[in-house]
Amino acid sequence: MRRLKWLGSAATSVALGAAVLGMFGGGEAAAQGKQLTLCWAAWDPANALVELGKDFTKQSGIEMKYEFVPWTSYADRFLNELNSHGKLCDLLIGDSQWIGGAAENKWYVKLNDFFDKEHISMDDFVPATVVGYSEWPKNTPNYWALPAMADAVGWTYRKDWFSRPEIQSAFKAKYGRDLAPPKTYDELKQVGEFFQGREIDGKKVYGAYIFTERGSEGITMGVTNALYNYGFSYDNPKKPYQMQGIVNSPEAAKGLEFYKELYKCCTAPGMTNAYMQEGLDAFKSGQVAMQMNWFAFFPGLYKDPNVGGDKIGFFVNPAGPKGHFTQLGGQGISVVATSEHKDDALAYIKWFAQPTVQQRWWQLGGYSALKAVVDAPDFPKSAAFAPQFLESMGIVKDFWAEPSYAQLLLDMQKRVHDYVVADKGTSQQALDLLVKDWTKVFKEQGKDVASQ
Amino acid sequence: MSTIIHPDHAAMTGAGEVALSQPMKHVRGLSDRTIAWLFVAPTIALLLAINIFPLVWMIRLSFTNLNLSMSYLPLRFIGLDNFTDILGDEDVWFRLQTTARFVLWSVALEMVIGFGLALLIKRQFRGHSFWTTIILLPMMLSPAVVGNFWTLLLQPQIGPFNHFISLLTGVPASSFSMTGEVVLAPWTIVLVDTWMWTPYVMLICLAGLRSIPDYIYEAAEVDRASAWRQFWSITLPMTVPFLMLAVLFRAIENFKMFDMVNLLTSGGPGSTTELVSITLKRAAFEKWRTGYSSALAIILFVTVFGAANIYVKALNKVKQR
Amino acid sequence: MTAAAAKSTAHSIVEASPRSRAVAGSLVILYAVITLLPMVWIVATAFKSQSDAIAYPPKVLFEPTLEGYVNLFTVRTRQTADFIAKLPPPSTWYDVIVRKHDMVIAGPSKVVPRFVNSLIIGFGSTFLAVFLGTLAAYAFSRFRIPLADDLLFFILSTRMMPPVAVAIPIYLMYRQLNLTDTRLGMILLYTAVNVSLAVWLLKGFIDEIPREYEEAALVDGYTRLQALRKVVLPQAVTGIAATAIFCLIFSWNEYAFAVLLTSGEAQTMPPFIPFIIGEGGQDWPAVAAATTLFVVPIVLFTVLLRKHLLRGITFGAVRK
């Protein structure tokens, strides 16, 4: 009893103190000097940005704080933040597909006037990134972000394995051609099958690593690479939002089927819910011959002591029977409308847009979208993956960037994961259901999709 | 000794209450009526502000088309459309079935193991109190943290779980994935939940067992009833109210389950382990369909409230026997 | 109730045979050991290096290191070996650990503010819930309040809602009131959720305190409030402690509200721990270290108060 009493009074005083502190003590230490919080995903390029930002602080005296969130909860968390009119972020490097919602809901500050005033021209940036990261409505000169991080899906492979004579001859004996980084999806599958289960340096290795994550955007960002190249489109180019027979065309169904075959034939067991990180782990630990992943990671991989340097090679997403595209990634940087430091945030963007800063951004491991950087004659030689990056940025396609993007994405995640990983139904059925889901979403959004 | 009371009945134990109408004798200071209201008011005010008002607001929203990611669209009242939409959606029914299966199996396993453990612990072996405390540990953890950490434990290549199973059965460790396979994943969430909450059931069962007076067993001994017989005719019937209570609490909790499963499987593979709370979270906070998800929330609330009420009635009947 | 309580001290006469006790004991111990394994793994992982933590096959024996704890409390940046060679020699043991991996400490991580949030929100809401709950429970127990039954049952039913469902209107409301991501908002929310449990449990405890004591005090010229403070509260200490621990367990471990309604300023540990990342993915040793540290206070409290556990977990339905 005595102990209880003592405990009780101790707990009470702690609690009282805590409650008082919590209610009247306010937030974390009030900012002494000027401070900006920049929000982005937690990945290699973010570390490069921190490094880069030190120069900004030196020049302006504005201290930079960062809020980096893992990719699997990035959209979830920051869309919640925008929607709740939170004040956590002053600057947000938001995903390309958020632009529609952010513009329509006025979550971002419109940058046209600022660009005009500071003589920042969108013509100086790679066209695909301007359309992808900055414009809403698409293909109109309404800018809500500055292209910050150009990115696309690409592939890495084990150059050292590909160049071993015994492996080369075994491949040639089996397929009657030389072992080389695949140029088409059929070749990709052949190479995958060839490596799958093969014993290399006493370790069992697997063919390829591909995206299969369920919770956020993983499997969609993977499967679209195959879909585009098999003839899938989001809607009828002549009739916006008309999806019947386009999204679920027989060609698209074949593309989806191909992705599943690739998943079944050539990936490591247990890769049922894998995204960027699992891919990096698998590749770095020497488990796979080929890896699908974002270009953003390639600088880090190239520097990896075990699989980097001479041992790693890069190739562009292979072509399919109906075309050659790759999934666009990357983000623009925007000023959050509820920020209390908008002027400082704009000053950061102004600083960031300078060609010298952009050049350094690329050197540190970020991907600049500035033409002056990427169109420079020595750019292709500046990194092992630079030529593939340039080629990829010329053939990118992006997912829907509509305000209802999250619904469209979650529907696709579900339908595709159900089919590819959970073995539910056929690819045609999966896409038919997807058309149904998407039609409903667009109707709710007030779009005219009835006329199909 | 332990007794079970039901909420409804507890409130009625009003014997000896100081009636407010009665003129108070010589009490100084504030009148009793004032004190009563002063004491209850803050709680009621808080509940009104944080529970009732939002609930009423949610009911209103459930008749609208509100979508927070498109809040610039005009707010329209669409009658019962959200409700008919949900009830006519076979996916929602699948999610409810998934939830029901999860609740059923996890509660069943927890009951069997928890009751078994309670029977064993009741034998008062040496050190039983220490080991009981050890067993309780999993239920002290945060479900979200548990769900997150089990993803590592269950990882086929680097997690210890598969290697442990492999040691026992000889099945190669990386040949199966507990969270990734359609057949295994539903059992995995049951397994982790059982690991976490069996101690809770055990505690309630223990209380039940300790509530049985010894003289009943003594009488049974005199009658030379076998241990088996004693179990079926004394132990089980007398602990049934406690068991039913444990079922009630666990079932409600698991019907609400979100955190642990969301972090463990995020509903996958496909939608194999997507419990209805995960569906609700996706609808409300990822798709931002506020109107629709309000309707779904109300349907869930009515379901759990209705089921709990029916169950409590049954529980009271058992107790009155 | 009193008749039942009198029996509680009776000792079992029908005792189990030594052999059956031994069997029971070994079975329970076997279960306890199996159930403990995952937790041992967590504690052990906190002392592994990053590569040992994700070794294939998993490592049971490893060289312990404090890397996980260091990583948990710091933010580090990778530097070139040349850069590090040029630095002055490491001044602290944690600098030594970090530099082994070609990194330097760039500053403290967010774990301390998050832990402080957990403490403030957890204890603050527990205190408020118990405080309000005691007052309301006393009133419900001693005075006749119109519609008391309905009110009490309604109070309880608020705990049957899935938290995600409750969060929908709260999210909208907090957005309007600027309470999103504030400690005050979280304290109010957790208090509201906990106060139902608190009223419910405490009413049971106070019901058991004979009202004759109070009436005697009133006759002696105490006011109601004095009688409450000097007579009732001291006898309810056990009940209040038991109630507090359950309120605390809830608000300490709560995830759904926290992840939906907080992002920075008021974020607590449960939504923070799963997203501790290092270079190359989830930093498992740091996650394990955070998990271990996070669970210590609650386990200590629980062990101290384990006798009162039962009442709390059953909403007071089981009385001992």
C-alpha cells in the first residue's frame, strides 16, 4: 500500500508536470534564427540534398531542417499533411502525380509570377520533367513546382557475371546468341531464366528483381513498364478519360501477364512485397543478376564496395512488342501554401534553380532536370549510367496525375497485386475490374466518362 | 474471489444512494447537487466535444459525396448512395469475411491456449508467479511496433522464424514466406495476434478458475468423481461466464484491428489479409473519400455494437443459470 | 461482493500432486520460453551491427556493439575516408563507433523529442483521464444522476468504435481548430478515449468503499469535498493506480490516432519507431534499440502493479 501511494504521488506529479508542459510549453524550441523545413522521401538523393543545402545556409543564413519519410509511407504521410493544412513543411518535394490535386486544392503556391520575376524559364528544363513535375493542367503554362529531381525506372545488372567466359558460353549454348544486357522483354526473360537458380561463387542466385510492393505504389510503378511496352495506355488519346478497350485491351492484358511470368520465373522466393529497398538489398548482397529500380539509386550502387564499379552495368527498360517506354519517377519542389515562411522558401527555390547549383546537385548524386546540365557535351561521360538516364528521360510516361490520383493508384495496386502475387483471376479480368474502378473514380470526380 | 458484473447491471447497484431530493442534513460547503454536476460535467463536456459531436458530424457526412482530395468539388447530399454502394460492393463483403475469419481463429486459438495455460498455472508449481509475469510480456508491447518487428522475424532469408521451423521440420527456410503467400498470410496474422494476446485470455481464465470455491472440489472428491468428470461438470461450467467475457473483449478488439496487421502485411498479398479497418483507413486517409468512409464507419459501428449487445444478453443468460 | 471477497483468502485444500505440478510447470515454462524468443531476438538485435542484423542465415552468436543505440540517437553523414583521416581523433566512444563506418555524427536524431512527446502525451492524458474519471465516478457512485445508466453505457460504448473510424471526424475537426499535430490535441483525444475506462473502473472501486465512513465524516462537520479528499481518496489509491496503468498502456502504445493526426511536433514513438531508417533501408538495430527502450517503462510499471492488472483488462467486469 505504501509503495502504491508513493508510486501514485510520483506518477501524479510527473503527469501533472507533463500535462502543463504539453499544454503551455508549446512546441519544440522556438526558432531563433530563420529556419525552413524541407520535406521529401528518405533515400540516397535526400542525403545529397542535405549536403547541397549547406551552401544555401551559408549564403542566406537560413537554417535548413529536413523531414524525410520512407517511400512506403511518403505519399500517405505528406498528402495527409497537405490535407490537414499542417505547418510541418515549408518546402515539399512532392511526387509527380500529386500535382493535380495540389494545384486544384491550392495546397501549393502557384509559381508563375515568381518565375517571371526571377527570370526562371521552364524552357531551360527537360520538357518531360516540366510536364511531369510542374504543370497542371498538363501541357498548359501553369507551374506549381520547379523540376527538382529527374528520375525514371532503369535496370542494373551484374557486369562481372555477364562477362565470365563460362557463363557466356553456357548462355550461347542454350539460346544461340551472345549474353548481353537485354534490349527487349523477351530477352530479359531469357536472361532471367538463365540465371535463376544458377550457382555462382558457391551461392544460389536469382534472375531478376522487380517491384511487387502492395501498400503504396510499388507494384504499379513496376508493372507499368511492361504495360506501356505491350500497348497499354491510360485513356484514348483522342477522347480523354475513355478507358474501355484501352486500359483493358488484349495487348495490355498480355503485358500484365508478362509481368506475372517474369515474377514467377525469375525472382527470388519471398519477394512478394518488395520495393526499392528490397531490390537494393537483393542486388547488393549478390542475390540477383538484374534489378529493376529508380535511377536515383544508381550513383549509390555504383559506389558500392561489393557490387559497384566494374561489377555493375546499367540498361534502359527493354522494349516490348508495341513500343518502348519507361515509367517516369522524380519530383518537383513546391512551396506549401500554409507555410509561414513563403518568402524564404521561394528564396531557396531561386537559389536551387541556378545552373551552378544544379551542376553540383548532379555531382553530389541528385539528378538535375536543367538542360544546361544534362545537355552538356560531357554529360554522358560524367557517370556510368548517364547515357541510359538521358535515353530514359526521352521515353518516359507517367501515371495519372489527376486530383484523384491516390484512388486510381490504390485501385491499380489492388487489382495488379491480386493478379500477379495472389493468383486471383486472369490478367484480362484484372484489367476489366480496373476499368470499372477507374470509371467510378472519374465519375465521382465529375468527369464525363459515361460515353463509352 | 471474483464476480462478474455486467455494465448495465453495475449502474443499477444504487442501494443506499444519497438521494438528491432529500434535504441534506448539516453538510457545509457546496450542495450535493452542485457537486454532482460539477464532477460529471467536465467528463460529459469532453465526451460531447470529442465523441458525440464528431459522431453526429460523421453521420451527416455519410450522406454526402465529400472527398478531401477534391474538396473544391461542390458538396452534394446523395442520400443513401454511400450505404447502398458499400452494401452492394462484394469487395467489402470479402473484407468483412477476412475480418471474421481472423477474429474467429485468433480468438479460438487464444481461448484454447489461454485456458490451457490457466489450468496449468493453477497447479501452483514452484515459481509459477515469476513465469506468469514472463508470459504477460507480449501484451505490454505496442501492436504497431510488434507488427513492424515481426516482418523481420518472418523474413524468409534473414529472419529467425523460418530457420526455427526448418530446424524442427526440415523444410528449407527460404522455401516459404509467412507474410507473402496467399495460403500462409492469413494464418500469420492469427499467429502473431495469438502470441500477443493469449496472456490476456489466460489472465481472465485464471480469475475464473480462482473463483471456484474449493469446497465444491472437495465434495467432488468425496463423491470420487474422476478428474475428467470434475473438469466437465465443475471447472468448465463455472468458468463459462469468464470465458465468454474473454471472447467478447478479444472479439471486439480484433474486429477493430488495424495497427499490427497494417504494419505486418499491409493487407497483402493482394487483399488476403486486408481487414476491414485497413480498408477503412485506405478509403478515409489514402483515397480521402470522407463521405463514403463515414458511411462504412457507421456500418461497422452498428455491426459491432449490435453483435456485442446480443452477445452480452447471451452472457447474462448464462450467468443467471 | 463482500461475501465473495471474504473467501478470497481461503487456501486451496485440493492440491495438485507433485508430479502433475512438475508436468504443469515444465509445460508453462516451455510456453514462456517460446513466447519470449521473439522478444529476446529484439533485445539481441539492438546489440548487433547492421550487417549482423540482416545476415543470411540469421546469426545467433555475434559480437555485441552499441551501434544500434548510437544510430538511434544520432544523425550521421557518410564521408570519404580521406575526409575522416583529416579530422581530429574521435573524442568520444560513440564517435569511434560511427567513424568505423566512414561516417561522422551530424547531430542528434529525433528520437528524444519523440520520446518526450510520448511521455507528455501519455502521462498528461493519463493524469487528466484519471482526474476527470475519479470525479465523475464519485458522482455516479454517490449521487443519483438522471439517466445514469444510459450515460454510463454510452461512455463505455465509445471504446467499441474502430480508431480509424473515430479519426475521420476528429481529423476534420482538428483541422478546423488547428489542433492537428499538437500535443494538446492528442492529450484531449487520448483523455476522451481513456476517460470512459477510467469512470467505469473507478466507479467499481468507489462503490466498494463503505459510505458509512464518509457519512461519519460529514456528521463531524467535513464538507463533501473534504470528505472526498480525506476519506474516499486514500481508500481508492489502489484503484486509481490500477486505472492509471491501463490508461497509460493505451496512450503509450496507441498507433492509429498518432499516425493519422500527428506528423512532427506531437508525434509519439509508435508511429516513429517503424520508420527509423539508416543507410540502405530500415535500420533494424536502431529499431530494436528504440523498441527495447520504449517498452521498459511500461514493463516496469506493469510488474509493480501486476496484482491489479486483471481488473483493468476486463473493464472492471472481473472483480478481485
